[in-house]
Amino acid sequence: MNLENCILFKGINSEDINRTLESSDSKYFTYKKDSCIFERDDVPKYMYVLTSGAVQIEKVDLNGKRIIMNVFREEGTIFGEVYLYLNQHSYDYSCITIEDSEVLAIPKSFFDVDNGDNEVQRKITYNMLEILSEKAYHLNQKVLILGSFSLRQKLSNFLIQKSRDSGTVHLEFNREELADYIGTTRPSLSREFANMENDGLIKVKKEEIIIIDMERLSEIS
């Protein structure tokens, strides 16, 4: 991928990007599907850029219940950045590839303001603030979903967030993954989707959910 299209390198030309990465000892790694990029309790050494494929951030509790925190499929997506700034704090989650994938691993030293070109580092620092703000917003939205009292409220919040006012949600999860994401079971999820469709709230079309009544959905959420 063209790293100039990655938000971390916004406003920086390819020559400066390559020079800075080379001096920081960044590396590209390839992984087969179902490989582990990092595990829970590992101490972070890198921030990652997804250059191809797809990865899933997840946690498995003591009962074997999987909780999906996020799925990343878009090239240029940054992940692992929050823990990099927490001194010696290990990961609370694992990162698994759900497709054959390639990532760019950038060591923590890359973000040392005393290294490299001051102008380049200034832009990278500014871009990191934008990335961390987006991550905080996403986590707040996830809290709104998980904090809902009923499954219908959870799904209503999820659909409103993902529709971006377009009235249509293109699901990036399959049914099992979506159930794990919002904290329910797949049969319960399927039943509630059917109930919401029968009540005239939504229309389910495989990987697409069409919101029929946004006003009522908003009242539920």
C-alpha cells in the first residue's frame, strides 16, 4: 500500500516516510490466517499498520467466552498504539489475523521526538493525537452499546452508530462475530433481528441491514 494514504503519515511525502522508517528499524511481517500478532499479557514493542488482510482484537474469558473488541480490514489502519504509550503495561487483548495479512511493525523509538527530522516528527505527533482521539471515540461508542439494558437497545445503538445517517449498515462481522462484539449469543441475535424486522424497524439482507424506521430506532436506543 501507499503509506502516504495512512493517517499516521498524513502530510508527509514518501521520501521522508521511507527515510524515517528505515532509521527506526521498522519491519514488515506477513501472517497466515488465524495467526497471532500479539497475545494478551505480551509487553508492547511495536505499533502496527495493517497493509493487507484483516485482523481482529479479541479477549477470551476464563469460561472460554470470546469478546470481540474490534475488527480491522481497511489498509492503513493503525492498531496497538494505545498500549505503546503505557509504560510496560501488557496487552489486555490478543490480536488474531482473520485473513492472510501483512503488517508494518513500527518500534516505540520511532515516536521519540528527539529522533529524526523535527518537522516530520511534529506531523507524526499531530497525526497520533488524531488517531488516539478516534480510538477514544470508538471506545465510547462501544461502551454505549454494552451499557444498554436490552438486546434490542444494544442492536439499535450499534445500527445507528454504523449507519452514519445513510440508513444502511454494511456488516463487517458475520453473525457469530457480531454476537461476540455486542455480548450476546448467535441464536439470540438472530431472533432479535427477526423480531425487529417483523416490527418494521429494519430489513435484513445477508451482510446488509436497511434501517426502515430511524426515528423509532433512536427512541429505543
